[in-house]
Amino acid sequence: MGGDVEHVLAAIARAAERHDRPDLRTRVEVAQARLADPACRVVVCGEFKKGKSSLVNALLGARVCATDADVATAIPTYVRYGERLEAHVLDEESPGSSRGAAVGAAELDTVATGHAGPSARALEIRLPRELLAGGLVLVDTPGISGGLASTHAGIALRALAVADVLVFVTDAGAELGAAEIEFLTQAAALCPVVLGAVTRVDLYPQWRRIVAADAEHLAAAGLSIDLFPLSAPLRHHGLREGDRELLLESGYPQLTARLAAEQTGVVGSGGASAAAVGASVVGQLVAELTAQRRGLDADPAAQEQRQAWARAREQASDLRTAGSRWQQVLFDRMADLGAEVEMDLTVRIRALRREASERIAQMPPARLAADLGPWLQQRTTELLLDHQSVARTHADDVADAVAEQFGSAAAELRRGLDLGGDEPGAVRDIAFAPTGSASASRLDMGLVALRGGSAGAMITHAAGLVLGLAFPVVLPAALVLSTVLAGKSWQSAQKAQLRALRADTDRAVAGYLEEVDTAARKDTRDAVRRLQRRLRETFSARASELFTTATRSAESLSTSMTGNDEARATRRAELDSELDALRSLQREVGALLTDLLPVPA
């Protein structure tokens, strides 16, 4: 099906070139480029040392991710197709970011495990593998020990924000824990497809019982996740020996087949989007040539048609102006969006600040170091996930509102141009970028040094000096009073010390949340600006196309009404032939859309 879409798009691009429509040809070429480089991102994540990197290596039949017992993946590693093995550092945690320095094969482990310096934010590896040739991208993420409380949970969740499939890795040594179930619950809300991989089944005889128990835990949490028992050693041994039975027993062929099926679905959705672009472009070409053909017939209604095209040109011109209704809706709704998401973040940060203060006041001092840090990290991750969800919902509402207003303003124009209705999926590919998830590494929740002890010693010492003046006379009373005062002094010192400890911890939490707020607010503002620019550029380009089509059609209609009979007859034959070809393309792309678009339930 993908090849059919490519063939039709190529024919439509040639038609746009023949009719001197570089704007429409550029639009088709962009769709062709997206179709030629499909990407199905499969994010592999799980707790530390559960076999994530071994799973990636086993899928590819090559050691591209570090798997030594004393090292662990520290930055995301993106593995995609390439004609030869090569690796580069990425400036940001995404496969589309700019590529930095090349990395040699001997240095891969050093970079992936975080020993290449803080500038290495991610690693991209390319190699020739059939599994990757269709656009599959495997993403190996750092371990998330502790679930949402993990300092690496934010990295995994950022990767999930653009993932098509999540493969959550656990092993057959133990059942899924509460932290893993909690993470999967959050991840399932971000990723459309979640699969479970139970590794190391060759090491644990009780693996079937573990898989069954994991399935029960997932079902109890309301999660529908297919589990794949896997053995990397069996996979590698089967590949070396060419033993098909060992390969099947390893479980990897089943997982590979499922990933291939998911990839086909992702590529199919890209094909539908590309076909929709083709339908829109060929519709405008047909409208323009139809106007020329009507003018050649000397139809008495041609004058009325020419006036209709002139009105369509004015309507299209209005759509291009900054004062058009859809532009006003975009400006107003984006201003509202910015205010709403910023207020949402402010309210959430303040609520977490109060919650943390209450927890600090109630928590035993000895537990501050052990409990507060992980709790705060988890709550921060949950906060940013909820904020991201709210921001995305508002962004979708804005995109829908602008699309509706643009469509309403252009409805009469589209009918006049006979473009064949709305373009499916015109705005649905506009994604709202996720906000960043700040790390808790800067928050030091260790116990502060004892304070107030010196002050307590000074108070006790001063009382002793005063009482010592009367020592020969009132020795018994002095001893009792000294003991009482020392006890009260020690209690006071302990309370002061505790107050100081909690005050310092509270200030540390406030500083951490201020950093989280600053980073998240910047990411949100950047995302809002990107969305506004994307919507403006998308609809402005469509308005310009409609204006060009209306202008050229009106001019063609006027020109066609002049000239001698012989020239008109020759031009009529040319247009009939070209319209037949374009309408054939129109029917072909329409049939593709029917096959590619999902059937409404």
C-alpha cells in the first residue's frame, strides 16, 4: 500500500509541475519525504538490570548496547537503520535533534553509560538490520528503579511522549512490584501500545508462574498488556547454530512479529496522511483546469462563473490577511492557552509546596534523608505528567477551534472551487510538544549538621558559673537547679535543632521546586509558541494555495473566452486529456484513502 501511495504522489507532483504550481508541488514533496522516512519509535524501559540492553541486542543480533554487570545505561540510546555501523552523540534527548561528534565502536559503552561527560544527552546508533529497514527505531532508556520516584523516570517518560510502542522489561526472577505497576499505569496513558517483556526465562525454572502472576497484577490494575517470555542466550545460540527451534523457544520471533505489525500500522497512518495531501492537491488542479475548460465552451453561464471565481478570489484573499477570523481565533485562543497552562502549573507547584511542608513537619527527623527525596521526586513526576496532560488537552481544543473557524470561513470558497470537500487529517498531525521533567539530582535531602549544641553548652555553662558563686552554701539546691536547667536547656536545644533542620529542608524543597517551575514553565512556553507557529504556518499555506487557485482559475476563465476557433479547439482537446488524467489520479487517491483511513465504529 505504501508503494501505491508513493506512485500516486509522484504522479501528482509531476502534474503540479506541468501546471506551474510550485506551491502544490512543494506540499507533495514534503508528504513524499515523510512517507519515504517513516519512523516507528519503540521505547524499551524498565527497572535497572532487568535486561533492557540485552533485549535490544538480541532483537538486532548485534551488541550495540552496554550489558556488563557493573555498568548501566545512563542516557537514551536510539538505534535506527543505516547503510553501515556508525554512532553519534545527540545534543538533545530525541532522535530528531542535531548530531554531534562521531563515536567509535570502542567508545559506545563509555558514552551510553554516562562516562563521556554531561554534554552527551543521547546517543544515536545506525546499523544495517532488516528489522530497522522499514523505519523501526529502538530506544534503550536508563533504568527506572523506584518507578516514578526514580531520577531517570523523567527521561523514560520524555521518550514515551513521542513513542509509538513501549516495551516494558522485567525478568522472571520476581513478580511485578507496586512501583512498576504504577509506572506502567502512567506510561499507558502516554503511549498507544504497551507490551511486556519477561526476560531471563532460561535462568528461572518458575518463570511460567511469574508470567502468570504478572498477568494477574496487570489485569487487577486495569492494564491490557501482552507479555512475551524471552531468553537472549537462546536467541543468540539459535542464530549462531541456525536452529529454528531454539529461536522460537527464545520468544524473540514472536516479539519481532508483533513489532513488525505495529510498525505496519504506524506506516499505514502515515500513508493515509500523505494520500490526503495528494487528494487536496489534485482537487485544486482539477478545479483550475475545469475553469479553463468551461471558458472554451462559450457557455452563456461563463460570465456568471467568472464572477463566482472573482468572489472566491476575494474570499481567499481574506483568508490570507492577518485580520481574518481564523487568525483572530488563533491569537485569542493561544493567549488563553498560555494563561491556562501557566496557571495550572502555578497551582500544582504551590499545592506540592504546601504538601511537602506538611510532610516535613510531620516526618520524624531520622527519616527525612531516606524518605523525603524519593517521595518528592515521585510527586514531581506525577505533577509534570498531569500538567502535560492538561496542556495537551487545551492544545487540541485550540487546534480544533482554529481548524473549525478556518473551515467555516473557507466552506463557501471550497464549494466554489469544487475541491471535493475537506482534507482529511489536515490538522491532526500537529502535536503539542511535551514539557520537560526536571530531575531531582540537585535536591540534597541529607540531614544537615547538628546546630544549636554550642548554644546549649553556653547556656548550661553560664548557669553553672552563676550557681558556683553560692556553691559552699547551697550545694544541694545548686545541684538540683543545675540539673533542671540543663535538662530544659537540652530540650530547648533539641527543639531549636529540629526547627533548624526542618527549616533548612523546607528551603531546599522550595529551591528545588523553584527550579522545576522555571524549567517546566520555559518548556511550556516554548511548546505554546511552537504550536502557534505551526498552526499559523499550516493554515496560511492552505489559504495561499486557495488564493492562487482562485486567481489562476479566474484568469484562465477570462483568457479561454478569447481566441480563434482553431486555437480554442486545440486547447479544448489538451484540457480534456489532462482532466481525464487528473480525474483518474483523483479516483486512485480516493480509493487509497478509503483503504487507509480507519472505519468508524
